[in-house]
Amino acid sequence: MANQALLAIGIFLVTYAFIISEKLHRTIVAMAGGILMVLFGIVNQEQAIEHIDFNTLGLLIGMMILVAITAKTGVFKYMAIRAAKLAKGNPVRILVYLSLVTAVTSAFLDNVTTVLLIVPVTFSIARQLQVNPMPFLISEIISSNVGGTATLIGDPPNIMIGSAVPELDFMSFLVNLAPVVVIIMAATIGCFVLIYRKQLVTSPELQAQIMNLDERAEITDVKLLKKSLAVLALTIIGFILHGVLHLESATIALSGAFLLLLLTGEHYLEEALGQVEWTTIFFFVGLFVLVSGLVHTGVIAKLAEEAINLTGGNTLHTSLLILWLSAIASAFVDNIPFVATMIPMIKEMGTLGITNLEPLWWSLALGACLGGNGTLIGASANVIVAGLAAKEGHHISFLGFLKVAFPLMIMSIILSHVYVYLRYFVL
């Protein structure tokens, strides 16, 4: 097992080095890394398939189909012009508005759904103002991960923690995490304005053109729009009630997608399936299998166990260590398998003498959700936006994203550190 663990670490590190270098397409690299884990016998095919999170993949595919059909109505162009007019055509103000909309929506929808809805709007606005869409895209990625931290349904780690600890319900997450998320979001938007204000400049003529546009003229198919919005509303209600309905988010998203296809007819089928970001889907498959090698050989469990042993069972030190460990790990490793490893370990600590586990759960949620902002592959929303940008001819580089996002992630974890310390150990 020791040799297999070393081999798994080696394959993992080499794969990530290639992803970071961008010499080859990240989907090819991730799939190759996952296949090597199977070829070298670190995991067998059945174990590899077990570690693929089909809930995440089903959610992605379902929402991509829903968004592809809804986009046909022109509603995203309508939203783009409406938002731009509310901001008087000012690009910096538009960035602030879109960041806030993304954060709030991500708290009540999953991050992936949010960015799939917001990104088409963003490209329309950037084209109208003739500005680089990159500042908008990066701010939306970061805002989606910050906003998603606030609630039980906002991010997969929170859903996992909530299902593992039934006493932590929707209101518990909102009361414990929303206050610090509001503080982090305010600080993050301030940083966006400082970083991008010089890049987001347009002419008064283009701003005036925006104000003269008629957003209602963009709605091209009212009948399809009514069907799309009705199914989207049903899907969103399904996400909010998924616990009561005992349905996974993928089931809800795919049900919505195929209900809309049923209502609109088969002539939308091939086009909708063609709009699915299959390169992104296979990138996730490769990553899940790649990480399965680390999980199966006990590398992730050993790392978490050693880190917790360092604190000697002190609740404050353990909470803060979990916060920072989760953040750094989630920036480079998908946070879903990491959180899955941490949950039983935190539960076990309850049997070893730590009576109040709540600060540990909130530290895990904050670290895992916010840590996803650290790199371009840290969270699902990041990868999705990068894929959508590539389709539009805009390349978000790993290092380019890292330069902006990693410092902002560290800032959010410092604010979380202070919050956890003050709220649970001082006040």
C-alpha cells in the first residue's frame, strides 16, 4: 500500500503540473491521469466509477440543457441590457451589480446553475460596451463561491455536512455562515473595483448607445420563454425543497431539462445536447478518478489525521487548523472527496473528548467552500466559466486566475479565522 500511495501521489502531482503548465488541454491531462490510476492498479475500474460524483455531472448536464434552450428566447440579452441600463452603462458599476447578483443567487441555487445563467448575460454586456469580459468572469467565479458558502443548499460541501449532521438545518447554516459571508463579499467587491477599475473603461457614446437600447425587442420567442421560465422556476423550487422531496440535485436538474424538452419538442434536442460542455464534463470525470487514487490509498485520510493530531484535541486550534487545511486543500483538490474524508474524522473527535463540534463543522464549511476560489480547478463553477469563456474565444489561464483569486481567497480565510475565533471562543 505504501508503494501504491507514493505512485498515486506521483501521478497526481505530474497531472497537476501539466494542468498548471497548460501545454496540453486540461481535459486530456485529467483523463490521462485518471486512466493511469486504473492502469497501474491503484484503483480498479469499479472503484474508479464509484468515486465519480454522478450527482455533480447530472446537475451540470441538466442545467446546461435548460440554459441552452432558455437562451433561444433572448431573455439573457434582455437581462444584459436591463442590468447595463440600471448601471447607467458604467462598466465598474455593472461589475459590482453582477457580482452581487451572482453571490445572492448562489446562496439559493448551486454555484454552477448561477454561473450558467449569469455568464451569457456577461458576454452580451461586454460586447455592447466593447470591454474585456475577463474582469466580469473572474469576479463572478469568486462571487459564486463566496455566496454559495452562506446556506445549506449553496455549495456541495454544505449539503454534505448538513446531511451528515441533521441538527445543522437550513437556518443553522444561514445564522452561522451568512454574517461572515456578507463581510467577505463586501471586502471582495472592494478589491474587484481596485483591481479592475482601470481596465473597465468605455466611451460615453457606447454608454449612451446602451441607454438607447430597447431590451424588450430582444425577446424573440414569448411562448418558449413562458415554458422555459416555468420549468426553471419548478427546478429552482425543487432545489430549495430537495431535502423534503428526498431527491438529489442531479435528479431535479435532469427532470427539469427533459420536461422542457418534452414541452418544446424534439427539434431542440440535438442542439441542446450540442450545447453541453462535454470537455468540462470529462475534465470532472478525470479529476474524480485522479483523486480516487489518493482516497483509496489513504493519502487524504492520513493527511487529515496527522493535521488533527497536531492540535492535541484543543477545540480552538483544531477549528482553525481545519479552516486553513480545508481552504488550501480545496484550492488544489476537489473539495467533495476532501469533505467526505473530514466528516467521519470530525465525528470521531466527538468520541475522543471534544464536546462542542459546531465550530469544527463551520470551519470545515468555510474552508472548503471559500478555498475553491484559490485556483481555476478549485470548484465546479471555476471550471464551467473557463469552459464557457473558451467557447467565446477568451482563455482564462491557470496562472492568470491564480494571481487574482489566490490572494482574495487568503483574505477571505483570514476574515473567517477572525470570525470563528471571536464568535465561538470569545463572545
